[in-house]
Amino acid sequence: MQVTVRDNDVDQALRALKKKMQREGIFREMKMRRSYEKPSERRAREKSEAIRRARKLERKRAEREGR
């Protein structure tokens, strides 16, 4: 990941970097890796995330169709 600093404006570059990291999900992953996650907990979390994504996709699809 790369961010260019223009006109010695480091604050703006940091904001851009944080936004990119947030969009990529790096902060969430760092938070999850702070402690050990049991394989059963990992499977349950991934399953719930998949369900959430599917529901969100279905809501967007229904909204586009005008339901």
C-alpha cells in the first residue's frame, strides 16, 4: 500500500493511508489477530459474516428491483 506525500503535508497523507487501510479491512484483521481465536469460533464467525453479506446483497438486489 502506498500513499504519496504532497507539499510536505504529512497529515493529509496519514488520513489517506488510514482511509485505505480501513477500506481494505486491515484494522479489523489486526484487532482479530491480537488474541488467539479457536478454530470453532473462527468457523462460527466466518459463517455469520457470510450470512450477513448474503442478506446485505439480497437487500441491495431487492432495492434495485423496486420491491
